[in-house]
Amino acid sequence: MNEPPAKGTRRVGTIMLVLAWVIGLALAAQWFAGIGQSRRNPNENPDSRITGDTVEVRLEDNRNGHYVLSGEINGVMVTLLLDTGATMVAVPAQLAGDLGLDRGASFMVSTANGMAESFRTRIDTLRIGDIELRDIDAAIVPGMGGDEVLLGMTALRQLDFTQRGGELVLKQTLTETNR
């Protein structure tokens, strides 16, 4: 005859089942978080090509139609949001110290949320894939939330760029000063 399992054996089995579910849910949450990040920033490792005297970086837009990418400012990894409507590269104040940026003279800027005080600064190097820009005018913006740096025209005007069908191509012509 088969006897029912002992009470202690059922308890251990129930605990193991609950643990398996908790581990499974944690793994699923981690997996979905990775998918969300890749959709927010589909350009964590921008695709670069060097042809003759031209460096080309191809970016794809995210699910919101924005070009979010990973780059470096003064050797520190940052998330960049390409913004052709921004006059300058805009750095949130909480990132400025980590990037080695000094606050210069204050000035007022017009933002989507109204006027805001900002501080002039210079970025020594900004890298996007194999593109390297040097000595860029930028602004440290204390009221700017988040951890994304707006990649404005003080950087973008040094590049040629075209956008078609969810892809943006940045091109830099190499010269003696930027090789």
C-alpha cells in the first residue's frame, strides 16, 4: 500500500515550489528589464565604419522615435539624447562633477519647462563610436533631471548627418587635428 507523504515532506516540497516560482519571476523580471533598456537605448555600442578619411556611425531610433546612444565625455560613459533643437550640449548638474566639468559664467537658457539658469563649460572630448569631437561648448544645467546628456548643435555642427526611415547616419571627416 502507498502511504501519503509525511507532513514534513509536503512542507519541504511546498517551500521548494515557492522558491522555484520566486526565482523564475526574478529571472523573467531581469530579462524584461534588459529588453526595456535595449528599446530605450538601441545604440549601446554604436556601429562605426572608417572609410578613407571619413568616420561613419549609424544609429537607430528607439520606440519613441528618439536617437538615444551611449558615448563618452572626457573618458566617462554617458547616455546621450540627440537633440537638433538644442543649441548646446546640455549636461545635468549631477553629472558634471563625474565628467570633470567646471562651472563657468552663469547664463539663462530657454527650456521646454521655461527659463533656467545654466553655467558655461567646455568638454575636452566627446566620443560616439569612433567619432571623436574635441573642445566643445556646453552648458551645465542644474534644473535638468535625469542622467541623459542632450547632444546639441555645438557638437552636431561638427558632423554631417542624415536621417532616413528610423536610421541616423553621423559622418566626421578626419583631418590632422581630429585623427
